Amino acid sequence: MSWFKRTDKGIQTPTEMKREAPDGLWYQCPNCKKAMHTREHKLNAFTCINCNYHEKIGSEAYFQILFDEGEYTELDENLRSGDPLKFTDTKSYVDRVRATEKKSGLKDAARTAYGKMDELDIVITCMDFSFIGGSMGSVVGEKIARGIDYALKHKMPFLMISKSGGARMMEAGFSLMQMAKTSARLAQLSEAGLPYISLLTDPTTGGVTASYAMLGDFNISEPEALIGFAGPRVIKETIGKELPKGFQTAEFVLDHGFLDFIVDRKDLKDKLASLLKMLQ
Ligand SMILES: [Zn+2]
């Protein structure tokens, strides 16, 4: 009975036919390698249901997590970067920005929005790492400054969510000026008695750590986030010593008095809301 016999060895299926589930249905945790439904992962605030690894997420995901019913109004959404230095590396800065806009669907590395969080009015500026490494250029600084202006005018608290490689090299000095500009605005917020909470997420480094990310009335972080100013190699060469284990993790800097507390993303909205209610 020839039809009961396998004539070809093995079952030959082209790779593209082998998928059992359509793309995007499963999420594999990069830390513990376990798979879970993307829906389940999203419901869990993009943290792993097995090992609690906090996936890096962008402004839209944070806005959806924090604003009631995910409803918010974005401020200055069309603010875009100029090219004051006519900068070129492997490609021109203008081309790099244009290509990144197309790829990320974003206009720059930060977005500001206001809305209700647990029925409290709040202004949030959140950085996007997918836009040139979350680098702080003139637009990022301006969006933060204008977000603070809005908070001042409407007497609202301000939340900054940082995720950045530091200053944007293509804007050089203009980028560094954003540190002073945002710090000055935050001082005004403080004088007006309005709360400023800074949430540091993985990674927060460079000029961002050296300015607004560390100026909060509360400086808080997500678990295991990398937090630092210079990279470990530079520090090691400067001080000529071995660095301690776990150096530059949120847990380490919390132990050394750099942070007020670490918050699990699943509890973020509740914790922030109760903190702000306490400060009212
Ligand atoms: Zn995991």
C-alpha cells in the first residue's frame, strides 16, 4: 500500500509556512525567554508575567498606562528640530531626522500631553528612545519647558519620564543649553509650589541625568533601570579603580541615596496618584 508509506524523508515545509500563530500575537521576554500573549503582556503594563522584566516602551504606551481611559491632549505636537550647525556625520542631520521620523512615526524624542490621572489634572512629558537614542536636543528641551509653562499656567503637577542616552551630539552646544533652560523652568515650578515628579526609566544617562531627571521633588525609577552620567569605562579610567557590582542600576543608586523609591510599572499610576493627592 504505497500511500501509507512516506516516500519523502521528513516533512518539508518552507520556513515562512511554519508559523502557527500570526506575527505579533506572541511576545518573547528577552530576559527569561518565556513566551506570552502580547495582549497579556500589554495588560501587565508591558512587564514579563514570569520574571517581571520591564520592556522598554515609548511615550504612547506610558500615556495609555497613566491617563484615565488613555485620553490626553498633546501639546506642541508639530515642534521639529532645525539644523543650526549644518551637522553631518555618516549622513546629514536633516536626513537623519527625516529618516527617524519615518521609521518611528515621531517628530522628536519627547512628547508632552495633559489629561487626567486618577481624576487628577497632570502634565506629562515622556521621552522616546526610538528617536535618535532619546537624545536631548532643542525640541526635547523646548517641549519640557512648554509643558512646565502649561503646568504653571493651569496650576497642575508635572511628571517627567526620562529615557535617554544624553545630549544630542548633532546639536552640540544648543543641546547643552537645554539643561539650563529646563532647570530654570523647574525652579519656577518649585517657586509656585507645584509638584514635580521625575521618573527615570531604562536607560537614563548623560546630560538628562545631570539636569531635569534628578531635580524632582521625588526622583523615582523603574526596577533595574540603568541610571548614570558617564559610562562605566570612562569612570573606571578616570578614578583608576574597579567599579562595584551592579553599579548604575536603579537598586544600587537607591541604596546610595540617589532615588526616593523604585516603582513597579504595574503600580505606577496608583503610586503617582496617591503621592500627588498627598502633596495637594
Ligand atoms: Zn521574563
